Amino acid sequence: MSILSITTTRRTFIRQSAIATALMPFLFSCQESSQSFSSVLDKGAIDKLRNVFGGQLILPNDAQYELKRRAGFINPDLDRHPALIAVCKNEQDVLRSLEFAQQHQLELSVRSGNHSNMGWGTVENGMVVDLSQMKSVTINTDKKTAIVSAGATAAEILAVTAAYGLAPVLGECGSVGSGIVLGGGLGWLTGKYGATCDNLLHARMITADIQTLHADAQVNHDLFWGIRGGGGNFGIATSFEYQLHPVNEILGGSFVYPISKARSILRFFNEFMSHAPDELQADCYVTRKECWVEFVYFGDLNKGEALLNTFRKFAKPEKDSLKRRLFSDVYTMEPGGDLGTDPYVSNKGSYIERLTDEVIDFVIECVSQPPQSGNVFFDFSHYMHGEVCRIASDATAFELRQPGAAHLTYWLTWKEPSDAAACMTWHNNIFERLESYAGGRVYSNYMSTPGGANAKSVFGSNLPRLKQLKKKYDPRNVFHLNQNILPE
């Protein structure tokens, strides 16, 4: 067995900005919890916690507060002001943070990768438990497994596993945290190896009653079923053990086309992916000026090149960056087109049961008529096919495994705070109109509407079992800033 650990800082994901401009005030009040909350903290209580805390406690007057309080996407709906941010160094810090929050009746949010569309990584007048600096990665080469702390990102984990020719099944963006499994987890390798949750072997969880539990197929197996897609409803996950897979060289890159060809490219993309081998995954982006398809293929690369040449023959790209490269470079591939640099972002996600001509026409209409002050980007990602769709929908809490479906993310960006109202109104309207194509469903990690009443759209037929688990492990709904399940 070979063991290697890392403690490097996480990469900032593509849409995050470090600007310190003040935003419009927005007071968030949670309607899901059965508790009442207080944000009154005296200095003595903070000092007492600091004396036993290995990480860093950040208060509103501290220099780092403005940056650390922010959600991953900067817009008025997510502009919240925690009373305390606890940047944890280890599991003991997490235990003490959770205990402190409950003693002082602080509403609790948990953050690692900070990718939530809903801004669940921050909270108004509550306490943020920040796991982002818990970055240990330990490899067992004999078993081909990795034990990773909750703050490690996909890129950081891959940087370690790649030294052994191994890869985890994690997200398509390198800054997505290891906790993607809590929502199911979809990425470049899911066609061949299933979802992230299908590759979880073991987890450590801290529950609402301040207990540390192990969860796997033998121990607390009900909890193990629930955390594989059931969100952060049952506790704070501090570490995960993942199965790794031999992935070394790939074909990776993009074909870029002018927007005038977007309609035909999207139609061909849908047909092409409906027959795709397990070894291929692809995303299709559409903006006001261009569209592009990003590919990752692993396996027999000669067969992969022949396959992707059929796409080139259908439409010769204006730019072509597809080439053989190491899978360890997958998170550093340049985007096929221009994703912009505007600081303000609203991000949403929808589920598309079928990529029909009607959906395609609607997306083309949207990108051709954005708000005057905004830029819009659509991404058809995680096309559902292969192994992830062969696993039974009730094998884990992650139920959404329909072949031929796609998960659509779309974000709107703008430059000035004064443009926020018009841009976000437009974005919300697009979300409502896309609901008709979703069949009432949404991928857990792309959830864009708050409230336990929407849990059915995320969990489907698995919701009744998840409600029973919620009642067992978190009956007071302490963990409610997530894809919330109301206790039965």
C-alpha cells in the first residue's frame, strides 16, 4: 500500500470573484426549520470556543470576513452576513462548531466547495461551518481507493490519484468538492463507472446530536443509503472513501461553432450522445455569439478518434482543441468559448427529460434576447447514458437515472449592481418557462428553488424513505440549508 497526503489550498472555481463591492442588502429567513434562532454572541463565548478550536474563527469585523462570507455566486439573493464563520482544520473543529451553534441557537450552514445555486454555503445571522481547509487525501493502491476529507476538491484529489494512474468519479469542474456525492454526483466518468454515489465505500458523519458515525454497506447501512444522493440532510460529512478507476490518457477538448449553427449542432449532439459509448461524455454550451461541444473520451483512443471524427464531418469546427492528453489535465482544459468575466452571477439548473427541437428552439431564443445589460450562458451537461442509468433507481437515494435526459445549467452575468433587478427577473422567468420540459424533476446538485415542498422534484419515489431517515437522524431539522427533507 502506498499513502500520500496533500494540504494544498483549493482552486477558485470559474465563476467566483474576489471583488469586495457592497451589494444590495438581502435578508434571508429560513422557513424550513422548526427552531428559532439567535445571533447574539458575547465575547466570552467566542473566546471559549477559540481556546479549543484548531482552525480559524472569523467575525464580522475581521479583515477576511467580506470574502469568506460570500456564496459562490455573487448576487443580491445570496448576499448574507453570518454572525460567525468557523473554518475547520479537523473533525474535532466540526464537532465543536456544531455543538456551539446549537448551544447558542445559531442557524447553521455547511460549506466545502461552495458551489450551491441557492447559496447554502452561507447564512444570515447564523454560523457557517467551513470545511474547505480539510484537504487530506490518502491513497490505497492495493484496493484502488482514496480516503478524502470533505474540503478536498476534485482537482486536488485527481492531482494525487493521477500519480498512480487512477481517477475518482467526481464532478466535471475541478473546484467541486468531494461532497458532491451527497447530491448523487455526475461527471466525466459516469457513463462507464456510474455516479459518484455509486463509487462511495464509506463515510464519516457528524449528526445533529453531536455523534460521529461510520456509514457503509454494513454499518449504519440506512444512513449510507441516504447520504448517497439525499443531500446534507442527515449530518455533516467529514470524510469519504471512494473507489478509484484506472484512467490515464484521454481524448479531451472542444469543437467551437458560430451561433448560426447552434440549432443544427444541438440536434446532432442529441442524436450523437443517444448512441454514445460508455467511455464518452460531452457537454454542449450555447452563448449569444457561439456554441461549442466539450468532449472527454477514455478507453481505446483510436476508436475514440474515429468516433469524434464523425462529429467533425457533420460540421467542421471553427476551433478544434481536441487532442490526446492525460486525464490529470482534464480540469485545466481551456473552455471552448468565452465564458466572460462579469462579477455578478445568477446561476440556475433545470432537468431536461428529452432534448427536443422545442427545447433547442427555446434556448436559441433565450440567448438571442438576453437582458440589455446581461450575458447568458447555457450548458447541456451530464447527458444520461451508460452505467449510471443501469443502476436501480432505489439502489441509492439518487433516483434520477433516466437514459437520454440532460441536466441544463444556465447562468446570467452582469457588471453593475444596478442591473441586478432586471437581470434576475429575466433569469427567474426563464427558469419558470423551462419547468415545462423538466417533468417536475431536477438534479439535486442543481436545485434552484428553496423549500421542503420541492423535495419531491429532487428525490422522486425515494422521498418517503428519506423522510423516515430524516426523522431518525435529524428530527429537529438542524440541517435544513440544503435540498431539504422535512421530517415525517
